[in-house]
Amino acid sequence: MKRFVYLALVICSIPCFADSWMKDSEPAILQVQYMQTIVQDTTKRDKNFFKEKTMLRIGKNISRYQSITKFQRDSLLHFNSALYWETERIAFESATDPVSRDMKTLERNGRYWDITYKNYPEGKITVSSYFNMTDWKYEEEWEKPEWEICESTKTILGYECIEATADYRGRRWTAWFSPEIPVQDGPWKLCGLPGLILEAYDTGKEYHYIAEGITQSGIGDVGFLTYREKRGVKKVDRDKYFNEWWKYKHSNFGAKMAAMFGKGPQPTDKKSEPINQDAEETNYPHDL
């Protein structure tokens, strides 16, 4: 019953006016919902992975890709913080042990914290995220993959899609795009094909995106979300961003927390062990 109440509160309280906390906003013309799968440890890929619903919201000039759950939760926190913390309390009390509380917090808040903006500012890509107790942001030149279109086809969501491949940022990507939807966009940073990308994955399928739905009306706006800017963000270049992410993922974060606060997972705790994972793009300095 507590879980039901929690979900009802969240669903009924997602603000329809969330677009007011954006800048450079413009009406969205299309929104694509993807199921994103990320392998968190390549040595335990059958067990250590997570799936999350994401959205690509496309406007005339810019697009934004992010977790649907994270967007909803951030909206609720921004517009009704009292209700946000009440739902957190209900969810916390419904858990029976610390591990399940941690996992439920991840599921409620979303595990994918990256927000990717294409053509924002003009001719650039902007990425913001949160890890290691810090809000991060970087901008880079908008480098599009150089695709090779293949002959294979398949149907996704009723649309005939054509296969394309590209070497991009250290990984070999396969994409399936539909010329029936003349939008040169796709999940994450993938784009530049003569049609919307409805499925994409790297060679090892460590990152996999597949479309589950497309909406063309009643979407709202697409623009740059400002809530992280308001609470303070660390602006770095791309290489610095990914190197900091690498160090965070591959160092003993639990031991670091224990040293700082005198509590938290100890170095021998399995949850604190480094994992075998790399980012969507791998061509950056891996310096611990």
C-alpha cells in the first residue's frame, strides 16, 4: 500500500509547467522514448547491468536526451520539495534493509544522470551530470559520427529501418534508422543519418538503446535545464570530465567516504570494489 501511495503521489504531482525552469526554450516537435541498457561490469554482464527509460526531446534547433525518471523527480523536487521529501520518507520506510533502500533510491531517482544537449550552444554539444557528489558540465564541438549505410533492414515500432555503422569516440556503433521519420537525430550523441535512429548499440552491447514509443503532440518544450546551474556546477573540458568520471568509477568510493566521514562502506565491502566499466566514449585520458 505504501508503494502504491508513493507512486500515485509522484505520478499525480509531475508538473505540466516544468518547462519554466529552462532557458533558451523552444517547442518540441517530437519525443522518442527509449529503453536504455548499460552494462556496469563487463566481467559480470549478465548480472551487473541496468535498464532505464530515457527520452529524446527534439525541437527545431536543439534536442535533449535524458532519463525520464530523473526528469520527473527533478521536476517534483524543484516545484514541490515538501511532497518530494514526503515520498522519500514513505519509500524509505517501506524498505526492510539498507541494501534494498539503496537500490530503491536508485530506481526511484534514476540511475542515468547525464543530460545531453545537441546544438546547444549552436554548433556544440553540452553535457551535464552528477557524480562523486559534484554537478559537472562540459561543452564541446558538435562532432557527428561518419556513418556507412548498409543493406540490412528490420522493422521497429512499425517503421522500416536501415542499418548503419560508424567508429565514433572509441567504439564501433551500429544504428538502425528510419527514413520515414526525416529527423537526423538519435539517443545520446548519435545523429547525422537521413532518418531518426530507433535503435543503436556498440559492438559489445555495453550501451544499447531501443525506441519504445514516439510522441508528436502535447510534449512541452525542449531547452537547457537550469536547476544544476542554480545550485552550482563545475565546468570542465571534455577530457577532464571523463577522466574524473573514470577515477570515480574505478576508485574505492566507499573507502573514501569512510575516511571523510568515519562511516559508510569499508574497503573490504564488495559494494566498494572498482568495476570494469567504461563510458559511451573511450577516447579520453584514463589516468588514476
